[in-house]
Amino acid sequence: MTLQTRLGNQVNLVLSSIAVMALVILFVRRRTVLDLWLMVTLLAWIPNFLVAAVASSVRFSVGWYAARGFALVASCMLLSVLLAEMTFLYSRLANALALQRREHSNGS
């Protein structure tokens, strides 16, 4: 068994603190869609840092696998939501272009 060092736990706690500060700043600012997606990404990763700091003191233990599994699930969910939103946006764009072409052809 390889124990995670105290430095490793401190690094995970510092990363989670930085992520929380960035989340608060983005929440206050909240100007663009990119800010929204950065907030979603941070919300997906903050629990990963906390699980890694608290529950994964032993490498290849249940806590270690839980942290890695959570990271995998969070990444896949984030990718799925991003793909769904991009598909929705492209369908709206295609509908707008079709409507514009129809109006242009009716007007000519």
C-alpha cells in the first residue's frame, strides 16, 4: 500500500479552494455563455478534489477508485451536456437559415 502524502492532500485542498474562488468570481461576473460553462465545469470538478483529499489516502483503495470514477462520470456528463447544447444551437441556426432563405426566395 502506498499512502498519499500530506502534501498530496494539501494540494487537493488548495485546488478545491481555488476552484471555489473561481466559481464565486464567475458567478458574480456571469456575462457570457463561456462563464456559465466554466461554472458547470468547476461544479463537476470540486467534489473530485474533495474526495481525493479526504477519501483516497491509500492508493488503489475504494476511495481512490471512487475519486477516479467520479472524475470519469463528471467528464462524461459534461461532454454529453455540451454536445446536446451544441446540437440544439446548430438546429436553431439551421432553422434560422432556412427561414431566411425562404424569405429571400419569396421576396425576389
